[in-house]
Amino acid sequence: MKTKFIFIAAVFTFLLSCSREEVRSSNQQIKKKTDSTKTFNLTESQKKILAGAKKCLEAKFNYDMDMAYHVLKYKDGELVGSKVYPNGDLEPSLGVCTDVTVRALRWGAGLDLQEDIHNDISKNWNDYPMRRWNAKKPDTNIDHRRVPNQLVWLKKFWKEISAEDYQPGDVIIWDMNGDSWGDHIGIISDKFVDGVPNLIHNFPSPGYVAEEDVLNSWKIIGHFRVRD
């Protein structure tokens, strides 16, 4: 009789343990679901930039593994045949990380970094690290496509966010190799998992614009939000 009682008690304890695990697992699933569908009170500008980033994701343009210098001969996806400025672009199927921000702002918010950065470099040459490339004068083909130049421009014209307050449409800049220079850039998605946002970015792996959990893959040296 005593043995039977011990057996029944053990079974009851096991079932209770399973029940607790199921509740814990269910709560975790609910938490993940809540986080992944997190809503934000975004401004119209933030919504536009997020929409532009999603267009980049849909376009899924390839990473330019050669990281070549391009004369920008495209406008609105069409080959013009001569250098285009403003709103100049390289071949639509190609790009690097900075082309995500250029195209997202252009396609979503009607902001042309080619023109805006060129104008600011022309007026404030010493604000930008142009000596890094031995540049002697502004170049509308490449200046706005360099991460350090985008970093300077964002610091001047967007809000710099110091807290871990991530919102869709924010721009993140990383230092990947510890040399204090910006090496990579991406845009916060509206997909959050366990409170951590995915990034829309273009990187050699996988080799095209993707939405990935890479926020903490490298050292963050810049976090910016558009001003309204």
C-alpha cells in the first residue's frame, strides 16, 4: 500500500512538473509573439523611411563584391547613359550597405543623400574625413556612398539616440574591426524578436539585402532617428 502511494505521488509530481513546463513554454511563446508584433507610435517620416527600407528588401539587390567605383548613370532604375546628379544611382541590381540608406530615404521619403551630402561637403569640407580617401574635391559619384560620410551627415541632421531605444526606421552604424571608423550601416526593421530588432542591410553574407538579427554582431558607434 505504501509503495502504491509513493508511485501515485511520483506520477502526480511528474504531471504537475509537465504542466508547469507547458505553462512556462506557453508564456514564452506569447512573449515572443508579443515582441515580434510590437507596435510603435511612429512619425510620418519614420514610416516613410521604414517603407523605403522594405522596398530595398523587396528589390533584394546584390552586394557589389568588387566594391567598385561607379559613375552613377541610372535614375529611377533606368539607364540614362551619362552621369546623373541629383538622384543618380548605380545599376539597380547592385549596391553596398550604404545604398540601402540612400535608396530607402530616396524611395520612401523623397530625400536624396547624393545631393544633401554633396551640398554639405561643398560647404563644410573639413567636417568630413575626405583625407581618408585622399580626396581633393567633392565627388557626387561616391561621397554619399561612404559610411563615414553618412555618419557625419547623420550626426549633423538627425537625432542621435544614446539609449537602447530602438524604433523602426532608425539607422545603425557599426565599427566592425575596432578601428573607430564606421564600416557598416543598416536600418531597424519593424520585426522584433524577444525585444531585439532585426536590421535591413546589405552585407557580403548572404550577398543581398536581407532582414536579419545582426544588431549586436558588431560594435555600434551610431544610432540615429530622423527629425520631423
